[in-house]
Amino acid sequence: MGEKEVVMKIHTLKGYIQHIYLAEDSKGLLLLDGCSRADVDTVCNYITQTLGRPLADLKLIVVTHMHPDHAGGAIKLRVRTGAQVACHPKAINWYKGLAGRTAHGIDLLLTWWVASRIGKPRLPIWYNPILTPDITLKDNQTLPGFPDWQVIYTPGHTDHDLTLMHAPTQQAYIADVLVKVKGKLVPPYPLCHPNQYRESLHKLAQSQIDTFFCAHVPPTKRADIDFEHVMDNAPRKPKNHWHSSKNRIKKKLFNQTNEH
């Protein structure tokens, strides 16, 4: 008798500030995001202790975008496991230059702020803001070594967000495309490219995906997502650190001018 085909299973791990999704099938293990630096031991212990598999069974780590809870653990996990790291070509330049380094620092502080809000300690989370991937991924291609998984380019939150769809089971990991505030699904913060974000939502709404896995929301069925409502209520202008700071300065100057 030949080897039994392993049915694809998605394991959900509790990360530092986000859900971590580890896919398992006959090809090996696939980490659907690079998680945070604080999650490296969590992932490794899950593979060896819970799954009883060697670390070398982790074959591919996809970084859906460069924020600390999605990219921070990727390179350390590559060193520990030998897995390849993949991302969109634009991810490499996200934190480039002085402005990029400043944004990286702000995003690290925001990660600690979120952690404190959910009662987590301040753990080391710094990582190199310039990613060195083994593979770059394009829209609609399949993941190397995992042909059942398809890449969907879904920018908006950043300019390089990726969705990963398991075509046979109509499940997909959409990272931060949707978050929850006061029990309602809303666009993420920052939202750097509002028009592209609406296009990404439209693409997902028109897809064959039935179940959506998010970094900060429990798995959600298509029927429970009102894509039109989210699109209609999404900001028309970018909402990020730079625009927020600029708007605060403008408001302060406006108020000062009116006082004189």
C-alpha cells in the first residue's frame, strides 16, 4: 500500500497579538504569515511537541506584509527551520529610507501598545525592517511546493498585502484585510491605499472563497461578511501615521490662527 494522502489542515496558534495559521498537508508545513519575533518559540514548539514533526518539515513561510506581527519572526524561523521565506516584491522596500525606519519604529511601538491592551508583557519584537526573501510572489501564482495554494494580491492596508487561498477547500488567509472594532468588521489601520483597498475587497467578494481566516478576527464565513458595507464605509483618503500627524498639525495651526 502507498502512503496515505494527508488532508490539508489549518492549525491555529495563539500568537503575541494575532492568530497564527500553520497549514499541514502531504507536502509539509506552510506558515501562512511571518508572525512576530515573540512567536518564534511558539511556532517551533508547536511543530515539534504538538505535531511531533521535525522543524525541517516547515518548508515555506509567507510574509503577507511587513508589519511586526506578520514579518517579525520570518527570518529567525528560517534560521531555525531551514524554511524558505516568500513575499510580494514591494515588501522589500516598505521600510526603506529614513521615513521607512521611522514608520518601522512607530509600528513596533503600536505592537507593544496592542499587547498591553490585551494584557501581554512587553517582549522583544525588533526585527530587520529590510526583508531578505528567498522567493517573491506574484498575483495568481501558486505557492512553490504547495500547488493547491494560490496567491491573491490584495493591497490597501499596505502596497504589498497578500491573500493566500487554498483552492480545493475554498478557504483563504487574508491577514489584515479585515479587522473587528466593537463587534463589526471594518477596514484596518493604517489604510495606505483606499482605492486599491476597495478593489481588493471587490476581488475577494467575487472569488470562490467560502471561509476567511484573519490575523485578528476568528474564521468568518462569506455569508457573515457584508463586503459592500465595508467598501461604502471605508475612508476615501489614506489613514496612516503620516496623514494622522499632518492632520493634527494642520488642526493645531488652524486653531492657533483662529485664536489670534
